Amino acid sequence: MTADAVKRILAGDVRSAARLMRGIENGDRVAFETLETLYPQTGKAYIIGVTGSPGGGKSTLVDVLIGAFRRRGMTVGVAAIDPTSPLTGGAILGDRVRMQQHCTDQGVFIRSVATRGWLGGLARAAIGIVHVMDAMGKDIVLVETVGIGQQEVDVTRLADTSVFVLTPGSGDAIQMMKAGILEVADIFVINKADQEGASRAKVDLKSMLSMKNNLPDERQPPVVLTEAINGRGIEELTDEILKHRKFLVSQGGWQKRERQRASHELTEAIESSLKDYIKLSVNQTTKDKLVEDLVQRRISPQAAASAIVSQLLRQCDTSV
Ligand SMILES: Nc1nc2c(ncn2[C@@H]2O[C@H](COP(=O)(O)OP(=O)(O)OP(=O)(O)O)[C@@H](O)[C@H]2O)c(=O)[nH]1
Ligand SMILES: [Mg+2]
């Protein structure tokens, strides 16, 4: 990408940004180089993660949140991350349709991110796409992911405020405890509050939260009831998000999250560089021979890996 394209992205140009994002999704080297040029211009956007179980209403919620932030004069970027296989790409289409009402608004940029098969690639692409939206000058970047598990924890590391969405009577609570969500989410939303059991779910969740081992000055995450389909509770949710931002800024927590994010990204970058290095450096004949040894049970996978790593380290030693 040219210096001109970088300039256009910084000025908020949608087409250049979309092209760069496509490159990032495809793992294109040039795209990642462009991202490096943009990196010094990032770090200004406020990143909000929206996670929760499938079908809980995250996209509908994001859609109405876009409206709420726009009414408060903020520009918004949305990265809807779809970890499902390309064969079941329905969710992406659904998101596009659902958020279509904003497609003529210059202050909104929506992008679906599909995986290219492996999770590490998804995380890397998602972070890259958030950086591009940040560089475009979006005040708020909303990141939507599906599922309960490790992935939320990862997205939480990426977000300044993480919002966890559950529904009445879905039995998500136990899963959440298992996945450690209670510890990492900043705001809980019980969406589909028009359905039975919403107030009960709120009481249960609040009592679970109060049983956590809170430090005396630790903030209790609020629980907000919403009906995303008709916008009920959205102003309150927006207020809570902005309140959390204020809290982070006043406590120095924003810088702390920025630091965590940078550290996480550094680890990812090291791992991905090492993977690339290993792919390029391990001699195919050596690998084939070790595979044969494994098949014949002459060596264990761990011992084979150690043999390769020692060889790589020796190569490094002689090259410096
Ligand atoms: N009754 C009710 N239905 C809702 C509400 N919010 C969303 N829905 C419906 O729930 C369904 C799923 O909504 P989505 O916004 O696609 O949910 P999601 O969590 O993004 O789904 P995935 O991304 O596929 O995991 C849709 O049919 C919505 O219309 C709500 O407040 N009340
Ligand atoms: Mg969705």
C-alpha cells in the first residue's frame, strides 16, 4: 500500500480502510507492513468488547449501541468477529443486514471478520482491524464475538470495557463461572428482558457477583436489563459504559489496560514470528526423518521437537 493510501485511511477513507482490512484478514504481509506505518497513530479509540453466547442478541445490541453513541456525537467502528467456519457464514450476512440502517452514515464503519481456520489468525486479524478503525479516527470501536470460553477472555484483553450478554433462563451463569467471565467482564447485560425470568436472572447474577472475592475498593460490575429489539435499556447501558470509561481514566486503569493490550500483542507477535521462522528454517528432510522416527516409535514427539529446537538454536548461534 502506498503512502497515499495511509494518508487516506488516516483521513477516514472507507475504501482504502476496507482494502487494508481485507489484506489483514488474508494474512497478507504488505497489509501488516501498512499496519506498522499506522500504528503510531493509534491508541485513541475507546474499545468495547461485546461477548456472550450464540443468539443472545449481541448484534442487535451493537446495532442500537451504534445509534446511542452517534446521538452522543461519537463516531463508531464495529468489528463483528465470526469464529464459525466459512461454510456456515450465515451470522455474517445476518449482521450486515441487521446493521444496514447505518450504512449511509459516514460516522459508522462496520466490518465482519471471518476466521481463516485457526484462532491465532483470528485474534491477530481482529486486533489489526481494531487498529485500522482507531487510525481512521473512530471514537468508539465495538468488537462483537460469539461463544463462551477462552475466546472471550482474549477479547476482554483487547477491550477497555467488556460487556457480557446473557439471556433470561439460558443457564449461562455456570458456564460463565467455569470460563472465568465473572472475573473479567466489566458490565453484564441481560438481554431479551421481555422474556420471562429476566428480573430473577438479574438477582441471581448480582448475588453471584457479590460472592466474588472483592477487594474493598473494587468496583462491582453493574447488571443492565435490555430489550435490544426495541431499544429498551440502551441509554442506561451506554451510560454504564461511559461511566466505566470515566472510572478507568480516573483510576489510571485505562493506561493499565493499554499496557496489558500491548503486552498481549507483543506475545502474539513473538509467537507468530517464531512460527514463521520455524516454518522457514526447519529443513524438510530433517522433518521427514523425524516424522518417520515418530511413526516407528523410535522417538517421542517431545524429544523430536527438542531435537529441532536445539538445531535451530545452534543455527542462530552460528549466524550471530
Ligand atoms: N425477544 C427478544 N429477541 C431479541 C432481542 N434482541 C435480539 N433478539 C432476537 O434474537 C435473535 C438473535 O439476535 P442476534 O442479535 O443475531 O444475536 P447474536 O448474539 O448476535 O447472535 P450470534 O452472533 O449468531 O451469536 C434475533 O432473532 C433477534 O431479533 C430482545 O431483546 N428480545
Ligand atoms: Mg451476532
